Amino acid sequence: SKFVYDFTEGNKDLKDLLGGKGANLAEMTNLGLPVPPGFTITTEACKVYLDSGQEPAALRAEVTEHLEALEATMGKKLGQADNPLLVSVRSGAKFSMPGMMDTVLNIGLSDASVSGLATQAGDERFAWDSYRRLIQMFGKTVLGVDGELFEEALEEAKRAKGVRVDVDLDAADLKALVGQFKDIVAKETGRDFPQEPREQMDLAIRAVFDSWNTDRAKLYRRQERIPGDLGTAVNVCSMVFGNLGPDSGTGVAFTRDPASGQQGVYGDYLQNAQGEDVVAGIRNTVPLADLEGIDKPSYDELMHIMETLETHYKDLCDIEFTIERGKLWMLQTRVGKRTAGAAFRIATQLVDQGLIDEAEALQRVNGAQLAQLMFPRFDETAKTQMIGRAIAASPGAAVGKAVFDSYTAVKWSRSGEKVILIRRETNPDDLNGMIAAEGILTSRGGKTSHAAVVARGMGKTCVCGAEELEVDTKRRCLTAPGGIVVEEGDLISIDGSSGKVYLGEVPVVPSPVVEYFEGRMHAGADDADELVKAVHRIMAYADRVRRLRVRANADNAEDAARARRFGAQGIGLCRTEHMFLGERREMVERLILADTDADREAALGGLLPLQKADFVELFEAMDGLPVTVRLLDPPLHEFLPDITELSVRVALAESRKDANENDLRLLQAVHKLHEQNPMLGLRGVRLGLVIPGLFAMQVRAIAEAAAERKNAAKGDPRAEIMIPLVGTVQELEIVREEAEQVIAEVEAARGVDLKLTLGTMIELPRAALTAGQIAESADFFSFGTNDLTQTVWGFSRDDVEASFFTAYLEKGIFGVSPFETIDKDGVGSLVRSAAEAGRATRPDLKLGVCGEHGGDPESVHFFHEVGLDYVSCSPFRIPVARLEAGRAAA
Ligand code: ADP
Ligand code: MG
Ligand code: MG
């Protein structure tokens, strides 16, 4: 096989073999653009080297052959004393990777050739500047010398001369600096700076190969799931010089604005400079537009080339170029990074220009970008005082008065105050406070802590795990490093996208994209925001092609209505436990404490009309669309007082000899219901089977509500009843029998056919493994991938983030938490086989997914591929899921 490709031999589709940089250099060469000649050593050669510790036997001869050809083209030899050919040795993997080796410029210079270069260029200073750069870069990246040492010497030379910038050093200064640099190399490495040009080149090539396996590169690959065996290519490119005086320079450019997508002239230029000076920011660059005044012919040529590249790549490109004495050279191009907003705008602009079609436009954006565009942001120009930084758990920018408990959060927000709820950590009792708050700040817990998960679900800003902030809920204050104290009522601002916490009010700018989804801004309006227009069009493309339907997780009419505005096609998960909280908690207590059937029925009878009213509202908001109602799922103790608090209360009362009968019974019940592993305990379908009448009451409430909607309002309710935590078909059969009886009663009494369906969640491994049997008794499956992930991995979602997930992520065991993105190989394969088994039993079985994964971009693609009918996610994630479902199908 062949290990070396001339730039004329490659093309942009050979990124696997030639790396991104090499493939694009070849593409530009073949487009006839002015690229300095050179060649690329393939990733295959790198792989052989990494496997065997030696370059492939044929490589040396091939490099020699290509180098000789290059020398012939250029009319000079590498490092030739009187007229040296110089080259750069540039790394370039398929994916650009931080932690990989940098580029070494000016290879071929030596004590022998530096004066030849000076004579040829007619510029002594330039030659010594190039040489000192070589020793500096080579010393640092190839020989592993601490770069600071060179920097210090350079600084010292400038200080000694009393100048600020490197261009003010003259030939003699630079020559002296070269001497010092060589001393540094000799002292640090125990050998002299290599003078032999080919040895310089070979060492640099090998250093690029080796850099594939630095710790940082390895870690980065594990986290980004880039295979470890791709290897990197190496580009050897003849040098062109931007440091040959004021008619030379180097710059970077974008074919359009990467921040807004607007067409125009974007970039930076630096006169009399080489390579990395622009990015390193050592001198002030000028805007690219100024090049027109500096060197009009080069400027015009560059503009023309940029247009050629955009048309050719059909996308925004970024570019590195150098001008050597009025001659323009292209040194790199690639499809450029851009902001989320620009991605949407550019995609639609390119459609309008006829460069890409709608399907391609969908591939040019993604759900993460859309999500980013949906959050309000802090005004970047504002002055701020940061008091802490922690985990960015749920994006957005929130400002409000600090409150330290839910009660105050609710009370203050009712009187029109904006509040930030600050807790050490949150639990289900904080829910009302979280709903009332603008944002949530906790000092404990990670990305899957209660606060983080719930906040993400609600689309509410959350910063969590701010350990440097000491939260004292009793004294209602927070202490930040430096003794800054935030008291209840003080204003603070939290940024859920960066994790930053600020004292005081930072101004916020709302998201026009949300205004659009909410229907408060219209894409058709003349003065509509360009971004909104672009989002509107892309969403239309996505909706046109997607096969997956998108439903919402919503428990109340307000969420349901918003979900509908955001494009939900029904509710995939209505949790009923929220309907048992607040003032209704007392009734739940009565139900749990009931000794007799009569007591129990009385308690249930009290709950029935309340539940029914909830459902009526929900069915109204989702009229004509399916609403999946999950029967009660969480363990009952969650509805009872905290065991410690209650024990203390009872003990105190007893010591005063006025123990309250109800408290005593409650305490007994709490003890009885106490479980070591409530997550694996009495919950879900098990509750329904153990507490007589509970599920029947819920089914009746659903059926009555549906009947009412049908009869009184002539509505079109489409309820689906869902049984949680089923492990075997027998459980489902028992519940179904009872439910069908209740439904039949209601239908007979109200004279309607309700067409209720009854299905189950698949959230236990056993359910997934016996899905074929379970389907006999289920009209639909909804994969509860949160619980399924917990039970398949044996991870407790509430604990693992804080305990060992960070270590797992650091070690690269997973690149992303399996609670965030579905674990395709494990949990995902169970979903796939259960879907197949279910459909084998019942071909019309409806399949969906609810839980965090339903709104996660990568997971949505997986669910599309597995053939589910819908995903369900929180209202705020619906546009993201629609977009990703479209991208998966396009
Ligand atoms: P990176 O991937 O870090 O951008 P590059 O290989 O592109 O590394 O090179 C770093 C800098 O050196 C860039 O500004 C590039 O334009 C410049 N450079 C690379 N090769 C040459 C060359 N042959 N002649 C002039 N400048 C070069
Ligand atoms: Mg570059
Ligand atoms: Mg569950």
C-alpha cells in the first residue's frame, strides 16, 4: 500500500486516510487554488508506527521520493545551504483534537542555511526570526522542552532592548536569541539542536505520530467517543513567509459571519507575521476588510477564492492564508464552526442560494443548538460580580431574590416577586417552590440530582453542586468565598449554561425563539427576527419528513396547553402523583391509615372528584390527541411525613403527655412502610395490587372525566391508561380485569363508548425480557428508560451522580451519563428486542418512550431507528425532539 500522497493526489473525501487538514489541502490544490506544494503521510503509516513502535519499512523511501519531487518543483533542496527549501510539519487527524501535537514551521533551517535564506530573501532579520521560531517550536513540541523557557528569553530580549513587540527586535537581537535558544535546548535535552534537515523532518513526523497517544488526547477521544485507533496524518508543506516585511502577512477568514451567518468580510489580518501569531494574539490584528487598503490585488483574489470555496463546500468555510510579498497562499480550509443561531441562518441561506436542499439543511443544525437558542441569556456586555461557579445543570439565565425554602418561594412569587430557590439539595417537597422560582441553586448534587433533573424537565434554570457556597437554610443565608453573604431577599443571578452565580441583578435578554414557539412572535411578520424565520423554516422541514411523533410529559392543563403550542401530538406521560400532593396529602394519609373498607372507600371517594377534575382539564387541553395517564407510581411513604421529624414530634408530645392519636398511627404507618430500597419496593403496579380500590378509583376518575368531556362538551378525549413497573404479564392481567370492569360500568352508566386503551410501561428488565407475553395484555408499551437504565445498570439515579459518576466520566467509562443519553448497547438493546417481541405478539402494538431520553437528541435518533411510534418529553424539549426526529428521518 501507499503511505504518502502528494497534495495533487488527494481529495476532501479522504479524511480517514489523509486527516481533515490533508484532505482539504488536496481539495484546494485540485481546485487550482494557490496552495504551497507538499505531501501527506497517511493515518495508515501512523497506525503501523503506533502498533509496532516503528515506521513502516517502506515509509522512508516513499518520503524521500516525495521530498525529491517537491524539491524538483521548488527548485531547491531541503535545508540547502545557499537556498534552503523549508517546510512545515503539520499534524492533522480526521477530527481535530486538543492535546495533539502542534505544527512546526521552518523545518530545514540550520546554522548552515540561515545565511543562505537571508541572502535569498535579501533580509537578514527575517532569516534569524525564522530560525528562532523553528528552535522554539521544535524545542517545545518535538523535544519536549518547557515552552516557558523560550518565552522568558524572548521577553528578556525585548526588555533589554526596551521594546514591546517582536518586530522591533533586529537581526542582531534575533541572532543572539537563536544562540540562547540553542543553549536552552542543549541544557534541557542533553543534546544539540539537530542541524541535519532530514533529521529535523523525520523527528517532527515521529513526534506527530507520538502525539496521538498523549494522555490528554486519549482522554479527549474517550470522552468524545472517537475511536483510539484512527491515528493521525502528517502534512509536509513547503513554507511561504508572512514575515518578510510589510508587504507580507498572515490571516484567518470566514466565508460568512460565524456568529450571525451574515454574508460579508470576516476575519483578521496581521502584517509581517508568521503562522500562529494571529491566534496567539501577540500583536493587534486588523480587520480583514483593511487588507483591501493594504494589498488590493491579494484582497480581491482572497474574496474570489472564498466564494469559490463556499460554492464548492456548500457551507461556511474557515480559512488560513498567508501573503508573501504580495502573493497570496492558501494554507488551510475546513467547514467552519459557528454559533447555534448562525447554524440555522446559514442552513436556510444556503437553501435559498440553491446550494443545498431541505434534507441537507436539516443535517446542518441540531437539537442541542435549538435548545441553546431557547434559553434566555444574560447580557454579555453587562458588568457583573461573580461569587461562585458550579455545575451548569439546566441552562438559562435567571435573576431573583434569594429564598431558602419552598414556602417562601411560593409566597413571594404569588405576590409578584421573582425568586431564586437556594437549597443544599432539593427533594419532592420542594416541587412547589421550584415551580414558583425563576431558577434553582443547590450546593450539593450533580447533573442528575433531583434539582437538576426536575429543573431540566421544567425547562427551568438550575446551577447545582456549588460546594464553595455555604447554604444555611436555618439562618436563611448563603456565604460565598471571601465572606460575601447573601441574605434572604438579596438579588442574585444564576447562569445555567455556564454554572456561574452572580451577586445582584444581571440584565437578561429573552429568547426570540421561545417567543415564536409560544406564538407571541410570528415568522411571517415583515420585521420578524432573521433567526426566527430560519427556525420556522427548519422546523417545517423537520415536521414534513419525520416519522416519529412527539408527545409531552405533562400533568396539568397549563403544561399541556404549552406543549400543544410547541407542537406536541399528545401526552405520553401524565404522572398522577402530583395530584396527591398539597392539600390532598391529608386524604392520602387517611387512605394509608384506613383500617376498614369503609374508611378506605371514604378516603378514595374524597380523592375521586378531585382526580376527575384534573383529568377533565387535561383532556380538554389535549382534545383530539392521545393522553397517556400513568396510575400512581411512587412508594406511599413519599406522601407521609418524614420519619425523623415525626418521631421527634411524637416523642416531644409524649413527654408532655399529650400525644395525638393520629400522629401515633401515622408514625406506626411510616415505620411499617419504611423500606431499605424504596426504589425497588412497594410502588407502581404493586401498590395497585396491594391497596384495594386505589387503581380502580384512578381508572374511574379517568373514565368519568372522559365521559364528561364526550357527553357534556362534545369533546374528543383519547385517554390511554398506563400501568407502571410491571414485571410480569400476570400483574397486568389482574389490573386490566379490574380496570375493564370499572370502565364498563362507567360506559353503561353514561351511555358512551370511551375507547380507552390500557398498556404498560416497560421499565424493568424482566418486562423487557418477557415483552412478548406482556403484549398479550397490553395495547401499548411505553419504555420508561429512566427506571430501565437504573435497573439494567443497577445504578440508583439519585445517588450515583454524587458518588462515582464523575470518576466514571473522567476515566472515560462513559462519555455521557446513561441517564442523559440512552445506553444503546445495553439498555437500548433491551428496548429493541422488547419492541420486536411485543410487535411479534401484537402487530398493532403502539410503542413509545417517556423519560429524560425522549428529549435527548442522540436518543431520539436511536428510537427512530428502533421503530418506535413516538417519543415523549417535557414541553420545553418538544421542539428539540421534533427537529431531531426530522433529522433522523431526512
Ligand atoms: P493548526 O492545526 O494548529 O492550525 P497548522 O498546521 O494549520 O496548525 O499551522 C499553524 C499555523 O502555521 C497556521 O497559522 C498555518 O497557517 C501556519 N502554517 C502552516 N504551514 C505553513 C507553511 N507551509 N507556510 C506558512 N505558514 C504555515
Ligand atoms: Mg491551522
Ligand atoms: Mg418509572
